Amino acid sequence: MHVKRTWRQARERGDTIVEVLISVAVVSLILGGAYVVSNTSLQQTEAAQERGNALKLGESQIEQLKGVIATNPQAVFGPGAPASFCIASTTTVVDTTGPSSNLCSVDVSGIPTPPANRKPIFTLAIRRTGQLFALKETWTDVDGRTTDNLQLTYRAYQ
């Protein structure tokens, strides 16, 4: 009986190194795939959030433009109106090519001239062609890899 027990113990030695390596490789592939999927999902979520923030800022600029047209239409329709501008502090028209153009670079909350560590920074520019106003907003994504933009148009009458 003692002989049978040693024969059984010799057959049940455990896993071989090949079996362990194969199982480690399978687990690594699964974890690597999960990382790629979650990382891609996170990047797409951040991009959607940035675009949503850009849309809110653009809509805010359009609303402020409506207020400027209602109170001081010459600021945007007059002969001295800048070709490209943004609106700062709800009523101030700022020339994007002038010395105060840094007021047209805002952070996500709309605060002008944000510190460099607050990303993304949105650059606003409104151009008028007749009665049509085209707002173009550009920003570099949080990762700093790509430049995105958003364009809104608005028709206004004097």
C-alpha cells in the first residue's frame, strides 16, 4: 500500500512552468485589453466634456452679443467696430487683434487670462459679415495633443 501512495504523489506534482506562463499571458491580455478600453472611454468622455464646456461659453458669448446689440449697437455695427472681437464683462467689446486680446482667452468658467495651469484655455473670436455673426472658439485638449474648434452663427439686426 505504501508503494501506491508514492506513485500517486509522483503523478500529482502540480502545475508545470508552461501552464503557469500560459495562464499569466492570458491574464495579461485580458487586463491589457481592459486598460485600453477604459483609457479610450476616459479620453472620449473628456473630449465630450470639453466640447460641452465650449458650447456653453459660445452660447454665453452669443447672449452677451445680444445684450450689446440691444444697448449699444454701434459697438458691433458702427464704422469703428472691430472685424474680429469677443465680449468681455458682458458689455465690453474687445478687439481680438488689439492689446486687450488676452481677454478673449478664457478658462472653462469664462474667466479671462487664466493661469497657464488651468486647462483647457478657450480662445473666442466673433466675426461679422453683414447681419451674420460667426463665433469661432478654439482650444487645445487637456492632454495637449489636438486643437479642437467650435463654430456658432447668429443673425442679428440693428
